[in-house]
Amino acid sequence: MMLICGPEHDEVPADVMARLQADTGEWVKEMDGRGVRLLGDRLHPVATATTVRVRDGETLLSDGPFAETKEQILGFDLIECADLEEALEVASRHPVAGVWTIEVRPVWEE
């Protein structure tokens, strides 16, 4: 799983966001063509998040994220690669990796 991390969209200049969106579209085409990208999408801003916790049998809901951080998870891509080396190569080609952060984590296999 690739977690796409960076600042909220309203904190990014419009020209930078437009370039990243266009470049990301090209990346999606390339990775779909290679057959490594299984699923992916953007996420709504962190202000739309609801955090859910259950403590002592009581469900606690709060607006927003659990942690206050400058970088947020902006989106995700589920990829299927032969090994970690290929997954890191795929992540390094994502346009966001050139300006913010891509976190790569393996998915638990049953």
C-alpha cells in the first residue's frame, strides 16, 4: 500500500497542484499499463474526517484526525509488486515523491 502524504490542497499553490494532478494522471496510466496498480484514489481533506474510538464499551467520535500533523494522508494506491524493490521503484516514480512523501507498507497476507 502506498500512502500519499503531503499538505492539504488549499495550502498548495494552484499551479503546483495542477502540475501534480497532470503528472499523477500520467503515473496512473503507466502503472495501470504495467499491471502493478490495483486501486487508488484521492481522499477528501482531513477536516472531513471522523475519528472513532471504543473505550470501555463506549464509542467515542471526534471530528478531524486523531493526530495534529502538518502532513496528511492525501490518497492511496494499492499496488501488487514482485518484491519490495519493485514497490519502492513504483513509489519513487509517483510525482508526489518529488515534493512530499510516499509511505510504502506491505499489506498483511492471511
